[in-house]
Amino acid sequence: RKEVEQDPGPFNVPEGATVAFNCTYSNSASQSFFWYRQDCRKEPKLLMSVYSSGNEDGRFTAQLNRASQYISLLIRDSKLSDSATYLCVVIPPLTGTASKLTFGTGTRLQVTL
Amino acid sequence: DAGITQSPRHKVTETGTPVTLRCHQTENHRYMYWYRQDPGHGLRLIHYSYGVKDTDKGEVSDGYSVSRSKTEDFLLTLESATSSQTSVYFCAISESDFQYTGELFFGEGSRLTVL
């Protein structure tokens, strides 16, 4: 089993729709989680952190489910500009340093008119 | 946007030739990283640096070396390029250890093709 797994998509949704992605992780002791956004042929950029209590930023909501070992990203009222690949990032326990953080392969979202 | 510049942005080279990618930052951040991104693999860490002349290996370091003689510059060298090193290479920086900030700032990437 991969350390971090994401459905590659693409998720094709109409403007205004609500869409959710999950990201599963294998190490139950992982301690920190993040979502990054990567536009086509561009660099990844931090979208938001994922806290145990959940995290909301405008139309975006990130949640952590430790029991089932996954994090989720919910996008409400999708915009064309949300079209991108969304990468989940997991930091394992023990070292907890950047040298060990793991990126998922990403889920591609395409928002259409 | 964070001041990170990668050069060259695109390069085509032949198997067996040496290649050096440069990452230059103007943020004075302590930590610098080199990643490669390939379809189906996501971003994988090649090497990272936690200070001038302080570097360590990442997940996929074989065939790569790095050097950091100044805070602002982090060089990635492929001593003898192979076709398996065809990839998009991203440099990243962080002010402190990633676990505390949760944020890496990435450069725009360098697309390398090894024929």
C-alpha cells in the first residue's frame, strides 16, 4: 500500500457544483496534513492545512478522519478557476521533518461551464 | 510570490552528459529542497539542505549530487544524465522546518529531457 493515495481523477464538474476529494494515508501515527494546489505546468502552492478540528477557508473545507486514515477537501460553488490538480501532503511521525514528508500524486479537477 | 528562480527552465541533453540545475532564492530561508515530479509518482525529494554546506539525501538521491556554498544558491548536479532522469525538477524553500510552518515555496520548475 502506498503511503499516500489519491484518486487521480479527473473530476469533471459544472460550475457551482460541490466536489470532494479524499486522500488516504497508511501510517496511522502521521501528524500533519496539508492540501496543495498545482495548476497545469506550474509549481505547487499551499492551499490549506488540515487540522484535527477541521479547517475552512471560504469555499474550501479540509477535514481529517484519523479513525479511517484519510483527509478530505471539499470545494463548494466550484469556479472555473478552481480547475487544477490538488495534492495532499502527509508528514509522518518520528522525524517530522521536511525530509520525510510525502506528497500524493494528486487529484485533477476540471470545472466546466 | 516567494523569490525563487530556477535555471535553466528547459533543457534537452544527451545521455552521459553532466547537467547542473540552479536554484536561487532572495528570501534568506534556511531550508532548500530539490524535488522531481513524474506522472504516477508525485513529488519526490532528491536532496535537501538545512544550511550552507549542510545537505542530506532524500528519497531518490541516486545519480544526483547537490551543493550549497551560499544561503541563496542550491545546485543540483546530474553527473552523467540518464533517460530515467527525464523529469520536471522543482526547487523549494522554507523558512523553518516544514513541520512547523506547513509551507514550502516552490520555484517554477525546470523541465529536463535526456535523450
